[in-house]
Amino acid sequence: MVPAATADAFLGGKLLLLQPEGGYRAGLDAVVLAAAIGVDPAQDARIVDLGAGVGAVGLCLAARAPAVRVVLVERAAELAALAQRNIAANGLAARARVITADLTQPAAVLEAAGLEGDSFDHVVANPPYQTEGEGRMPTDPLKAGAHVMAAGGIDRWVRTAARLAKAGGTATVIHRADALGELLAAFAGRFGAVTVRPVHPRLGEPAMRILVAGIKGSRAPLQLLPGLVVHEATGHGFTPQMQGILRDGRPLI
């Protein structure tokens, strides 16, 4: 059953997404993750969005780059149904599709569902930020599925990303800042040229999020990139860089 939904504008109204009225709702993190992917608007790249929810990350990329093709992977049938509606409502049916699948399933099962290995230029993921046993489980089942994963989940997500990415393809993940050690361990041996970009609520404040990216098959060393600052020093206004990302769909460079 498709849950009751609201329509929310992204990228300054260029994209309109249906989201569950009372469950998990995509927002700033999804748009920032999409902005972190370096795609040429004219490039015919294949992108897979793991744990796509209603499709915010992948569809932001499709709206920004008119030549890319996007696969949205979501295990919750209710969210996958909303993602399919969002594809149609935004006129993206020729370049986007949904696969309902659980990323913890064996590779052969995912392959049979249409997730062929070594076939994507970019893999993007916004995994659940909470591990089972940490804090209180959300009462809404859709929200719980989006927020909570089993121990070792980050490694399983990155392993799947490594299987799906082409040689020379990228994987990019957004997560809590305190997950950096686990993310770097998961990327090690699977992706090189790893970059880490902290996302700060305000200048001078500790990072709350991190963007970790890597290139499959590369042996280049890790780089720590300049941080992204979300809000101005006072109030809730966004910095000029964040305004460009959120409202104009500008890439994060």
C-alpha cells in the first residue's frame, strides 16, 4: 500500500517529490550527496542510487544532468512505489527506473533483479545512520527501515557498491561524521583515491556529516577536502554555496 504523501519541491522547484507524510523524509543530505557527484550534464553516465527511498538523490542527479541514466534501488515496496510515481511526475521515465531489492541479499539475487556487476559509472548511497541497538528504534516501520541497519551494515553497502561500479567508476556515501573510521575501513582495498569532505553546520563547528568517495581500481592516496558549511554564522540562513546547491542544483566543487 502506498502511504499518504506530500509533494515537496527540490532544487528550487525543478524537481517535485512525493514523500511519506509521516515516515522518513529526504532533505538536505540527499541534495548534498547528489551535488557531490561530478557528472558532466552531457555525459551519458549510468548511476545507481542504493537505498533510494523515494528517489531524492538519483532524481536530483537526473534533473541536474540531462544525459544520465539512473537506477533507484529500494527495499521497501511502499517507498519504491512513490519513487516510481516521482519518476513519472517529473518526466524522467526514459532515464530512470526503480528496482525493489534488499542490498543485503546475495549477489546472485541482486543480479537476477537487474543489478549487474561492473556496470555503473557512479554508485551513490545514503545508508541508515543508526545501528541496531543504538538509541530508540523509530515506531514508524518505514522510518525505522531508513534510519536503522544491522551491525556491519556499512561494510555490506560498500561491498555492494564495489561490485556494481565499473573499473574507474566511483562510489560516494554520506553518513554521520563519527562513522568515518568504519567507512574508511570499508573503502580500503575496494576503492582508491578516497576523498573525505566534512559537512559543518556552521563555520567553526564540528562536522555532523561526512562525504566519503573513492574510485574503483585506483591506487591514489586519500585526500581531505575543504569542508562544506551549511548555515551562516547566525540564524538559519544558508551560506551562498549551500543556496546554490539546494536551489540551483549546482555541483559541489
